[in-house]
Amino acid sequence: MRYATATERAKLRDMDWPIIRRYTGPQLNEISMPVGGIGTGFFSLGGRGDLRDFQLMSRPNRGWRPMYAHLLLWTENAAGRKMRVIERALPGGFAGDSGNPEVFAAFPRFEHAEFDASYPFGRVRLADSDTPVDVTLEAFNPLIPHHTDESSLPVGILRITLHNKADTALKTSVSFLGSNIIGCDGIDYDLKDNVTEIAHFEGWKGMAWSKTRAEKDPRFGTMTILSDARDVRVARRWKFRDRPWEGEKLGILDEILEKGYIADDEPDKPCPPSPSDTWDSSIHAMVELGPHESKTIQFLITWHFPWRRVDLGWNFSGGVADRIRGNYYAKPFHDALDVAARVIPRIDDLRKATSAFVASVAERRAPAALKEAALFNLAVLNTHTCFRLEDGSFFGFEGCSGTSGCCAGSCTHVWNYEEATVNLFPDLHESMVSNHLKFGVTTTGAERFRQSLPITNPTWGIAAADGQMGLIIRALQTFRPSARSSKDRAEWLREHYPHVKKMIEFAWVPNGWDADKDGVMEGSQHNTYDVEFFGPNPMCTVYYIAALRAVAIMAEHVGDLEFGKECAELATKGSKWVDSHLYNGNFYVQRADPSKGGWAPFTGGMGANEHPPFQIGPGCLIDQLVGQYKANRAHLGDLLDTFHIKTALKNIHKNNYRPNFRDHYHNMRTFVAQDDAGTLICSYPDGGRPAVPFPYWGECMTGFEYQLAVLLLDYGMKREGLEVAKAVRDRHDGSRRNPFNEPECGSFYARSMASWALLDAWDKS
């Protein structure tokens, strides 16, 4: 990347980024926008302007905010002095035994707020009739496609613009109050021996947090908070700390109201190691404003936590010594101050490149709901759903529960749906696919659809039919990108084609998925619904047909021509069978048909009997054509009769889309409320629902909805595709759900990144 000139940087400060969505009123309630880099951890900017969800130490802890992590505004003019927390007024929580438990609940806040967003940018506009200054608080992190290292920086950048509404000049300050959290992730605490020191770099000043002890512990590391304001004052420790009866908060009030900042305790002495309750510290940016003048200052937050535990929520098969691994993002830097030193000269360039990416999405001709879905779900990459180990290998949970990753192993039947890494960070996509192929494929060709750590010791004992076939298509996607040189592509395929070939051959083993080699899956088929389907069904078999076509292409490239021809012929045979036997005139259905001959190793067989539970039966399944969704992304052409495909898609929309759920009955999770719109996983328009259908039949889950929306667009059904996608985003409007988090089995769910495919599908529809 070229560094901007001083003139360009000055102009850039006045530039804006395009706003895709503005949130107001109740829509601010659930907003929590992650700020951080890919695989680095993050904190969030809340809809009211609050800094929240501090998850910097290699594990989730949803909702955690340190004792102090607040921004305060002070003003002084002829009318007097005022102080405000830089947040909108608290919306509630005052019914507790002692009122609202928020540490500064009794401090004044702003009356009005609105939140503008174009991920990774978020901006809160705050105004108050009794405050002479309006405040705009913006947060962002670098996110630059095809520049993975720049998008993996452990930084969050806050820009605060102060506007003087008065006809007279005034003095202001912005204070960042922070508890030194080194050693504490909000779950496990070791706050002893923390040190806060003053830090400088090229005109930026602030504080650096560290610990005097060094241990191989994910909570041990360093942080810095720096400001570029001309006059910055740092209080490493407060004189009034630990005063009883909330005396510490009184000290904050008195000192800031009096002069706009907190004075450092013993400024001429080094900061001693903290007692077991750490030190609280603050930096204060002093700013003078002329009549109706606006000024902008920045705060840079950086962190450096080199270690992570890989046995928290993951399939861990190592010993005690193996459970602590290094974080890739931390390797290039000595500590958090080193991160700041390398980022500060590039902030304007990183902002400009990120803004250009956001603008490239905003300027597309697609409807706003599609742009919002595509862009905002990239937040998943910056959460603990994703991480990279010290060698750069990219891994992903399915999502995150409250305090750990959720459903581990870079699960193929979930990650198959996403299209964000394929298109924006293909090196990450390649890393995940390569590791699956290299370490997950058994000698018989079964692919363990969840990866273990250490990755060289795989332990997962099941192959997923949809996961395995989808992974084959992802291998073709990895091989094809034009950014790769022909030589690199050929070498990659030569290395991994033997694994791909084994994987397709696994379908043909005795009692396997297609033991009779007729191009149709009949055996025990474990799948993304966490059960086994028995007998031919469209979801797994269409995936299989797509995989056969993908293998035929890869076989041709490596010169395995006879095998490629065999796969192509088998794909054609299977396609004809599906159109003849599973298409009911409106959509494709399952023929539940459990074999009585047993099940091939790794294919499961859970619940197998004459009448197995958890089947689709005659249901209209939302992703009955998911294999076609993936085939279209890999340019494999129509896998089935085109008229049948279009008719099935129209009927999925007709049968499964609901404008509301006031009369919907089901027994599982509530991802939709009565007045929400959404698209069901499975409906039974002609009756015949099994007594015990597969578990998630009556739910709505966003990744599945997006793949349907994409397919509808692929086949020219713009109105229907937009309706499906828009329903998802309308549900995530901030009032009841976070616009930057679409849960499924856990928050920040990877499957939601299927939404990135909406943009190209719209352009081509």
C-alpha cells in the first residue's frame, strides 16, 4: 500500500464514508458493532455510544464491560461547567434493588442519539439541549479485501468530533477512563502486578498497560490507548482510588468538573505493580473550540495478547502442554505499543482503503437490504468465531456462545455456505480448505467434517454427506481464483487432488452413500441438521451431483481423464434420476428408505430402523437445492432440469416464506417473533409431516435464508429474492436483535456470510 502524502491525509480527515443504514430510537437498543481485526479479538461500539463487549483475550465473553471503559465530555464556558458520559441516556434497568447497576448510571448523559453504519464503520451522533457541544463518535477497524494482514490488525480507532453550538468560545475535554484489564478476560481474574505507564509516539500520547509478570497465559499481554490531541494529560493512577461509599466516583466527578481532567497520583514516580484489584487510569484530550467551531480528535486502542487456549470449545486431542498456542496476529509485533507505532503512520491510508471498499459496496446498484446483509455480516470475521494459529492457519467455530466458541472444527457443512472468504480473503479460504483436505481425509476417503487440534491428530468420527460434497466444490473454488498464478494453481491441485479423488470414491464404498454408483445418495447421510437422512433426498444428492462435476473438472486439469469422464457420466445419471423420482411437480422431496444392510464406517446410522426419526419426508426444504447454490458459485451450470429448478424455487418461496408468524407452531428455538417476516426451514404444504421430523424444521435461520435468496436471484426472481433477504435484515434492525450479529447455533454465525453472494447474484439476475 502507498502511504498518503501530508496533503492527502489532511483532505482525508474531512472525507466521509457512505452510510448504508441509519438507526434511531428503539433501534439503538441492541446494536453492538465489533471493532478489531480478523482473528484478533474485539470490543464493540454500542448503539448509544457505549463501549462494550470487551473480548480481546482469545475467548468470547458476551456483554462484558470492564469497571471503567467510558468516554466523558467536559465543557466550560461563561454559563458554567458541565460533564456528560458520551452515551445516550440509559434506556432502562432502574427497577433493581439498588437501581441501575451501571457504574456511571447516576452521571448525566445525552438526550438524543442516532447510529450510522457501513461496516466496519459505525458513527453515533449525540446531542443534548443542556450541553453546548454536540458529539460525534465514530469507530472503525481496517477491513481491506485481499489485504489480510492489514485487515488483521489488533486495533480499534475512535474519532470524536466536537461541535460548539454556541456563539462564544469554550473549553472542552474528552476523557477516556479505563481499568487496566491485563490478566482479566471478565471470566478469570489475575489483576495483580499490573502497571500503567505514559506512552508517546509521533505526537500521540496516552497510556500503556502491561504486567510485571510474564506467563504463557491468554490473559497476559499489553494494551495501549493513545490520542492525537495536542494537549493530552494522563492519570496513571487516581488519588481518590478505593474511597468507600462510592467515593471513587465522587472523585471523578469533582476532579473533571473542576478542571476537565484527573491529575496523576505521584507523577514523578514510576507506577508500582498493582494490588489484586488493578489500577484504574485515564487520558484526557483538552480541546478549545471557537464559536460554532468543530474539531476532531482520535483515540487509538491497540492490544497484543500472544496466546490462546485451544481446548475451550474446540475438539482438543492433545496434552496439557498443547492447549496453549500462539496467535498469528501477535507474531509481527513486540507488544501493543509496537502495534501502535506501526499503525499510526498508516492510519489515514488504512482508513482510505477501508472507506473505498465500503464505497464499492454502497455504490452497487443492489437494494440497500442486500448491501447491508453482505457488508454487515463481515463482522463475523472480526469475532471469536474466527482465529488463526501461529503458523497462519485459519480456523472457525460455527459461532460463539456466551463464553466460548460454539460447535467447533471449521465445520464443513456450515462453512460451505459462506462466500465472503472465497471472494474477499481467498488466502483464508484456501488455508481452511487445505487443512481439511490434508488432515481430515481418512485412508478410505471419509472426511472428518470437524477438525481437531492439534490438527495432526484428527479424532472426529463422522463424515457429513453434505459437508464432504461441499468441501469438494470449495476445493474447485480454491483452485480457480484468477489472482493465483497458473503455476501456483497447478501445484496446489496436484497436492490436493488425491484427497479430493478419495473423497468422491468414499461415496461408493459398500453400504456407503452411493454404493450402487447410480449417482444418487441412498445411505446414512449425516448433514447440517445434525441428524442422518436415510434414502434419496435432494439436499445431499444435488450436492453430490455438483461434487461429481467439480471432480470431473479437476481430474481433467491433472490428466486423470478416465476418472473425470466417469464422474461426469455419473453426475448426468444422478441428475436424470432426481428429476424423474424426487420432483413432485412443485419441488423436490425425500424418499425415506433406510437400508437394512448396515452402514459404512464414518457414515453414522443414528436412529436407523424401519421408520427412522428426523427425516424430511414430503417436506418443502429451504435448501433442497443448496448444491445448486454452491454449483452456481463455482460455475458448474444447472445440475437438474432448469424448469424444475425454477419451479421448485418459486414454490419454496411460496410455501416457506411467512409475512408473520402469528399462527406458526413449532417446538424449537425462537429466531423469529410473531410479527417478524422470515422463511421456514421446512414446510409441509401437502401434509405428511413425519411424527418426529428433523429438529430444525420449524425454525428460521439466516444463512439458509440467504442461500435461498441468492438462488432466487440466480434464476431471475428478484422480487422474491429481495423479499427473503430483506426479511432477515428487518428482523436485525437493532430494536430486538443486533444488526451485526445473526445467531444460529451461537452468535456471529459463519453461515450468515452466505449473504456476500447476494451482490453478484443481483447484478447477474
